[in-house]
Amino acid sequence: PPPDALALAWRPAPVAHGLATIAVLAGLAALLLSRPNLLLLAAPAVGVLAAGLAARRPDTIAVRTTELPGRCFEGELIEITVTADAGGPVDEIALRLAPSPAFGVDVTAYTQDRAAGTARAAFAVRPGYWGRHTLPRLVVDCRGRYRVGRARTELPLGEISVYPAGPPVRPRLVPLDLLRRLGDHVARAAGSGTEFAGIRPYLPGDRARDVNRKASGLRGRLHVTTRADQRQAELVLVLDAYTDLGEPGGTLIDRAVRGAAAVARAYLRGGDRVGIVAFGGTLRWLAPGQGEHHYYRLAEAVMDARDAGGDVTSDLRRVPRSALPPGALVIVFSPLLDDRAVRTVQDLRRRGTPVVVIDTLDREPPGGGREEYLELSLRLWRLDRRALRAGLADLGVPVVPWAPEDPLDVVVGAFGRGVAGRHS
């Protein structure tokens, strides 16, 4: 990209203030003590100050940065190289990136040519957590001759979309009724897959290569081996944005988004169809799709989930049928702390949708009040949580807590393989 010409507004540097102070004090001492020879003490300071202020100072500086990506993943390294050219000699050109809570910054290389007035710096920037973030601003600090003049300017580097990077997970959880499309999951119906389904008597039209010679010899008539069909799964990931606790990067919504991202990526890589619905504040959804590019559309659909707030009641009737297709497996990531989220899960199940809930709550309420009542209050809270999970289980919604020390793959595997809907 072409360089940016940044204006430099020069002002006295701390060195200039120090030299001026020395000159003034020496002059006052010579005047008060009637000793003109003390003015000699001010001569070096005045000379350096005059030479520095009279030296040529550039009015602009040309700054060029490498082309920056518009998106990346959490923890992914972004390399930024910056070159600055003042067009003439300067004592120093300092290049740095302003501190940002969303990014970690390291300086990997720095070179400077004072005679030519150029500098080059390389930075390694690593995003700490997902979301739409403004990249750290570039700060250019110049020092004139003898460092008596100082000019500072800044250059914004733009915005970047940081996508969540979830833990590894295997696509084992599927609805019992799979789509009638070729996929990687074993269906209950017989077909042309690779998994063994059973042995039955030969019927006209069966392929000769399916004849089971051993079973045919034992039973005295032709038998064929049947195999389970390989079909595609359809999932809808539901995120609860009503409640958020913790610091940015480690909140409940962060856990939910990272978990959903991991599940979405695993199923999309297997050729399945994945959609997403985020409720709490503004209702957002994206109809199920497939392919690597669909993952980025899913991430963009929930990029503002952290800032949604929970003041608006989400109505599932506003979600189009294409976003919640019948028979699709719904995986809900929720701490189940808000009654509206619980009612949404119940509503989904009463529609006949196969639903499972991954409980993202990773902490207990903080202690408060009198010490003798603290343990009792925690026990009551835990009993209330168990009753809530049991009530959802009675409705046909299994709930598995996702503890901080548990891998997400273990949590997903705890549901079993097939999840039934109303008609299964």
C-alpha cells in the first residue's frame, strides 16, 4: 500500500526545558551576585538549544505498513511491519503500538538510520479474544537535532474481525432422523454405506456382490449383507446471550461462542449442514448451510453477541422456518440462569425439536452474608440447579454441565449418539 504522509507538530522536548532552565538559572545567578562570569555556565546550554531549534525539522513523515488481514482467529499471530521516512536527518524515530486490552504486542525487530531519517520496526500482534476489535494505533515519536524538539503523531491501523477458536471436538452427536442426503453419519435405514446393518434373504434386484456366502451356505438359500445408509446431519446451534459473567475473554458468552465455533467447524468439515440462532437482546440467526465459507458467515452472525444485552425478550416465532428446520438437532449453549432462556429451551422441545443443552456455567455464586448461612445457601442453590436439569430431562431435554476442566469433546460424547425428536 502507498505510504501515509503524517503531519508533524514540533514542540520543545524535555531536554529543551532542561537546557532553558540551566540558562535562566545561570543568568539569574550572574545578575543577583553581580558576577558576569557566571554567564559562561549558560553558554553551552544556550548554544545547544539554539543549534537544535535552528536545525531543519521535517513537517511530515511518510509511514508505510504491510497489508493487514481483515480477519483472523483467537491467538493467531499477526505480523505488522512499519517503515517510516522523515526525508532528512533526525536524532530518533521511535515506532510503537499503543497498548490495547484485546491484543498482546511484541517488538520482533527494530532498525534506524539517523542520517537518512528512516526507521523500520516489526511487531508481532496476537489477539486475546474474539470479536470486532480496533487494531492498536501506531505511535510515531520523532526527536530533532540534539533532541531539543519533539513531534508525535498517530496512525490508526483499522479494524479486524477475530473469530473464536474453540477446543477440538468430534461430530458424534446427531439426530436420529438424518437428512436424505449423502453424508458421513450412519443412518438407521439400510442403504449403500459401509457400516454393517444385518443379513436378510436374497430378493430380486439385490447386487451379486452383496451375497453373504457363509450365511447362504449355512441356511441353504441365498442371503445378502445389508449396510446402513450414510447420510448428512443438520444442526442448529443456539447461543444464550441473556447472561454474561466474567472478564472479557473468559465470560460465559465467550465459552458459549467458542464451544459453538468448535462444534460448527467439526460438523462443517464432515459435510454437514449447520445453522445458528443467538437470543438475548437482538435476535440473530443464520439458516443451516455447509462448506468452509459458511463457517465465517456463522461467526459473523454472532460477532456482536457480547454487546447484545438482555433487555429484549427473544421470540422464536420471529425465527423463520429455514433457520430452524424441522428435524434439525438443536444444541443449546446456555448457563440456564435466565428464565427466558429456560422457556426458550422448553418451547423448542414442545415443538418436537430434538434439543440438548450444554450448561456453560463454570462458577458458583460468590459467598456473602453470615458465614454460618453460606454453606446452606450454596447447598440450596445446587439443589435448585439439579431440579432445573431434572425438569428439562423429564421434558426430553438432556443437560450436561461443561466444567472448566472437562474437554468439550467429552461433554458432547456424554449425550450418546442419537437424539430423538417428537416422531422418532
